[in-house]
Amino acid sequence: MDSQRLGNSGLSVSALVLGCMSFGDPKRGPHEWTLHEDASRPLIRAAIEAGITTFDTADYYSGGSSEEIVGRALAEFARRDEIVIATKVFFPTGAGPNTGGLSRKHIMAAIDASLTRLGTDYVDLYQIHRFDPDVPVEETMEALHDLVKAGKVRYIGASSMWTWQFATMQHTADLHGWTRFVSMQDQYNLIQREEEREMHPFAVDQGIGVLPWSPLARGRLTRPLDQATPRSETDHVSARMYRQADESDRAIIDTVATIADKRGASRAQVALAWVRQQPAVTAPIIGATTARHLDDALASLSLSLDENELAALESPYTPRQPEGF
């Protein structure tokens, strides 16, 4: 599998990033559909064997059990220097007032806890999971810089926020000579393209890599609009997103299906190919709870949409409220 340089940094990531929110003890996290360790390990191993080198998780996923499962599997199936481990900090991991957010206290405690769960001495990419309006930006950026200087973190990234917030944090790092963000992990797919307005142009201008999450719109692009799945019926996050479904969404989903039929591909392959071909995108983050999900993602790498197909997929889009942060 090809690798991609993450923005202007020296870090290379695989053309697909395996998102590990799907792996974790359902009893410890907010998602009922996550996979236990025995079911997770074959998918992680298959991803490594297929050439995926980059794995994205978070301390919040399934009460930390995602990090535990991923850490044990990667230690067994891969060489540490050949893989990229990305995790995140922000959401509460306990009941106390300092167990969430981006304060210095929480960041310092959170990285040590993540390293223990992952079974590694360092994280390749440490990402703030959201913007924290209650903590001075200087406090957060200096704490992240100190983690890099301490050798616990190699690079830092961010996820889902307004562009002005991201720019403020980056500017603060520049003013003080602190470590800059090298990546933005944001929601981006055919039915949620609002990041094209400001975030993606800013990322391209600043040499920041983009790692889109939910490239399949939590599965909506892979099935008829009115069709439900066990995940969609129990995923509390999905219930708060994509509630503006309208004729624009239906037209986009129908076009995905038409192109997939014409190409002899799956809908997932078409939707992922579109994301991968967007100029700001470094590598999409894909999720997998079955071998078929992983196979579809891998097959999307060999699918290149032509100009007419890209235009047909994009033309029905209508502006909507940004979601996910």
C-alpha cells in the first residue's frame, strides 16, 4: 500500500488509516456495537497484512479498552517502528473535574494512561479530540509541546473544530516557538462537505494533513437512505447527526449506487474513492466490524473516478449545518 506524507511533516501514513473506535468492550463504552477483543484481533491483523500501517484510536473509546486491544494486537502483529499509532485526548475518562478537557493537568495524566494502555513508550500522533473553550490556548499548546520534548509524543494533531479555533491554536504555537499541529481529523464525506469552505483551504495553505473521519457518513452512503442497520439503531452519536436528510442526500446516495453498479463496485468503494481523490485529503479513516468492510476499503484504493463521475456525485449537494463538533 502506498504511503502519504502527512502535510508538510516528516511523518508518513498509510493511504488508509484504520479507525479503531469499533474495537472495544461494549460494556465499558457508549457504543453497543463495538467488537470484543477476540473479534477485533483478526481485523487488525488483516489490516496489517494488507499494508495498513496507521491506526487511530482515543482514550475515550470504550472506556480505554480500544487502546488496550489495539496495543496488544499491534505488539503481536507488527514492529513498533513500522507502524503509526494515533490516539486522542479531550473527552472525560472519569467523574472528576480534571478528568477531561485540555488542561495541563488532564493532558499530562491522559498521555501516561494512554501509553500504559497501548503498551508503548510513545505515541506517533497525539490529537486533541475537540477544542476546549474553558482552557487558555497557551496552556494547552505548551502542554502538548512539553509532551513532544519529553519524547512521549512525536507529532500533534487536532480534530473537529471551527477553523478560527484551529488557526488560533496554530498561531499561538508559532508565537512561542512551540510544536505545531501537523494534521486535522475532521468529518468529511459526500453528504457533509462543509469543511471545504474554510478548514480544507486553510489546511492546504498551511501544509496540514487532513485525515477525514466518517468518510461513509456512518454507513449512510452504503445503503438506501431509509434502510437501518443494527449500528444505526443503537449508535447514539449517529442519532444526533445527519438529521437534515433531504432530497439532496437521496440524490447523492442514488448517484453513488448508480456509479457503483456501472463500475461493478460497492457503494462503499465509490464513496471512499471520492474522499480519497479530494485535494486536501491525506488519507481517510475507515472503520471495520467485518472482513467485508475492510475488503471494500482496500478495493477503493484501485478505483479512480473520472471527471464526469465526480461532478455527478457533487452536483446534488446543498449547504447544511456543520456537525460533529
